[in-house]
Amino acid sequence: MTFETVSENKAFGGTQGVYSHASGETGTPMTFSVFVPDHADGAKLPVLWYLSGLTCTYANVTEKGEFRAACAEQGIIFVAPDTSPRGDDVPDDEAYDFGKGAGFYVDATESPWAANFRMKSYIEAELPALIAERFPAADMTRQGITGHSMGGHGALTIALRSPDRFRSVSAFAPIVSPLNCPWGEKALTGYIGADRADWRSYDACALIEDGARLPDILVDQGLADNFLEEQLKPELLEKACADAGIALTLNRREGYDHSYYFISTFMADHVRWHAERLK
Amino acid sequence: MTFETVSENKAFGGTQGVYSHASGETGTPMTFSVFVPDHADGAKLPVLWYLSGLTCTYANVTEKGEFRAACAEQGIIFVAPDTSPRGDDVPDDEAYDFGKGAGFYVDATESPWAANFRMKSYIEAELPALIAERFPAADMTRQGITGHSMGGHGALTIALRSPDRFRSVSAFAPIVSPLNCPWGEKALTGYIGADRADWRSYDACALIEDGARLPDILVDQGLADNFLEEQLKPELLEKACADAGIALTLNRREGYDHSYYFISTFMADHVRWHAERLK
């Protein structure tokens, strides 16, 4: 497997790196970032995954997320993948919410997406194996996952399908039910097909209704978020968790929008939430 | 004077705004950002200026600077101007280190720059008046100034020329002597002309040699900074301050480069340095 260091910069005592590799799942180069805090030789550190939202690459959270101070303080490795395959040979759509930048963390079954859009398998299997191989400080027995918007959907669904992999789960302004919002209906129809029964394993609320369980979940949601009512609908996750006995901490934040100004404000809270469960 | 709110986002309990106005000094629209922390009605907060480096706009530090947590904690307003006039009618140079994005915080006297490149007067007079008028929480009797690289040069020289305006001065990887580095020689020749005696009021070390004084200065400098030896030369500032009896705290930081990964790492230290002197 090819592996290339794109850049490494010292930050907050650790190393913020950007790396590229040839992905077998997507059939493309994939770029991701990893922050490794300063640590003693041979130390093993927990790993926190951050899945990004529509239109984003690894770069948005890496530049604007303000996670490094908290991760350095808590001794946590922070991994930020891309949101889709990239490249001139990858099929795309003109819309911002489908195609490149909008992988929705699914394995597509529909043409022409199925060949490259395999973000579920990429995040669930290929990239964790690469992290374990290339970052000896990463303790893959202690993983947490979070994400924003489409990436919050990714974090919740991946964790609900693999509860044994993650000790801690949170999200910023997540899409909680693709079955019940325009972004989700468009993406899952396009990637997975029209049979909505096939969507349930990609829907956090449906997964919970169908029996998936996590001990607890942290969600922050801005109340000035333009996408709150039509796309995000945290009340659906609130009901699903209440019915299932999952301890959901849902913080509704007055005045905050969908941007990285919101995410960065509450990032340190999320890192500490994960640290409490990972250490 | 026209004044336009480009955007306002809630962040860390306060408001991160971006604003545009028609500048009489530059003859162009100028865009800048202001973070105002949450505060009691009628409260007056100190103002910290941040001057950016070559190629930057207000946006680089606003997105990557990680100043908001510390400014919210300390109750400090943070103002980030652009680094030059902008627009199709403004003269430019193909190089990254001259023309647009490279105003060097001088009032140009040479053609064709003199009409628009008036960043000294813009930062020293026009923008402070606008801040005082438009941001009633800004306490203009308590100002501090910092900056990065070319903006560190700006912060040091503006403070040395107006010590009564600023209670606190710091810089990240500043150009400390344009008289003694290629960036400075190119820019000052181009903007001010070949008579090096005219440059001394735009050179922190020369200003100190010529009698300017500040009580103390904080500087952080990365030792893995590509520009350290040829352009930045902190040892020149160290000598000037030692000779003049100015208390310079010069932190040489092993492994850090010239990027915002370096700046963001030490930003909270600088905000606290200013807070101690502004409150």
C-alpha cells in the first residue's frame, strides 16, 4: 500500500500530519489528517475519529476545528478522513450534496457510484488498519468517534453498527435520520437505490429502532442552524434514544449556527467527553 | 462612511464578525474581522489588534488563529485587518512579497503605490476611529497589538511610534529589521524609495536605536521557521532591546515553523500576556 506524508507541522507540542495513500476501497488516492500529541516513547494513546460534513475534506476541521489544545491536554490522537473519493476519474454530480464531497459514509450499490463510493468500508476497515500500521502510538482498543452534520450521521451509524469498536460517541449537528430528510433521501436513493428498507442500516434512528444500542451519546446542536428543522431533526434521535434507554445528552445551543464557529466552540467539551470514556 | 456587516457568527459565547467599509486612506473597500466576547450591557473591553503576514487577509487568523477561547475567557476584543488594499484598480506585483497582500504597514511615497498603499495611516488612525464608532464595547484607552511575520513588524513599529496608544505589545516570528533582510529591502525600496534613512521609522530595531521605548515586548519564534535566518533575525531585536533596556521575552520554540500551527499553539499565551497588561 502506497503511503505518503503530505505535510507534518509541530503544533501544541505534537505533530499535525497530513497523509495520502492509495485506497483499495475507493480505487483512488485518499488524503487524511492525524494529530499525534507529544507522548512518552512506547506510549499508546486513544484514537478519536472525526467525520466531516458535506463539501468538506480533512482540511476544514484540521484548520478550523480547534481540537489540538484539548487533544494535547488529554493525550488523544485525532484522525480526520476525507468525505468521499476524489479525482477526475471519479463520477460526480453538480450538486454540493451528492457525489464528491458527499459520500454519506455508505457503500454505494448503484451505478455509477458503486465502484468508488465505498466510504463505509473505507472508514470501518481500510483506514483503521492503515492507522494501526502507520501510527504505532495509536491504541486501536480505545477508539471514539464524532463528526459534523453528514459526518455526525456517519459517526452515529458507524458506532451503532460496531458498538464494540467504540467506547465513546458524539456528534455536532448530526443528520440523525436520512430516511426523514431531503439530504438523506437524495443521497441514499442515489447511492443505495429506492428500497428504503436497505437504508435502515444507514439511519441512526432506524438502527436504534431495530435494536442497536450504545451506552451514551453526546450531541451539540445550534438553534440558529439553518438546517435544523428540515434536515437535522434532533428530536427524532431524542425520541429513539428515550424509547431505547440510551443516555443521550443533547445540548441545544442558543444562537449557534452550522459552521466551524459552532464546532470549535464545543470541540474541547467533546474531546473531554471522549477522554473520560477512553482513559 | 459606508459600513457593511459581511457576516456575524456566534462563537465561544461572543460574536465573530466580518465587516467591510470604504476606506478613505486606501481608496478601496477594506475588510476586517472583530471578535467581541460576551459582556455585560455597557461594559468596556480592551482591544487587541492582530496584524497579519504576507499574502494574508483578515481570514487566515480568523479561521486558524484559535484566539477566541482565550479572548472570551479574558474579555478581550480581537481586531484583524487586511494586509493591503485590494481590488482590480489597485496596482499589484506578481511577487507574493510586494503589492497586494504585502502592504508592510507603511504609507507609500513611490509611484504607483502612493495612492492606495497607506496601511500605516489606515491602521494607526482610520480603522481605530471606525472601531471606536461602531463597537461601543471597545475601550480605546486599553489597546494592545500583536502580529505575525510582516504583521509582527507592523505591530512592533506601530507600537514603538505610538507607545502611549498601546499598553501591551507582542509578536509571532516578526520581521524585526526591514533594513536588514531581503523582504524589507524590496518592500521599502519599492514603497518608500532608495534613501534608507527614510526607512528607519519602519524598522523596529532602528526605532529603538533612535530612542523609541516600550516597557516590555513578548516574541515567540519557531526554530524550524524557514525564514528565521535570512528574514526574521530575532537576534537583532534581542540586541537592540538589551542595549536600550527594554524587557524582551523572546521564546525560541524548538521544532515550530512559520505557519498557523505555530501561531495557534502560542496564541493563548499571547492573549494572556496582553490581558495582564490591559486589565
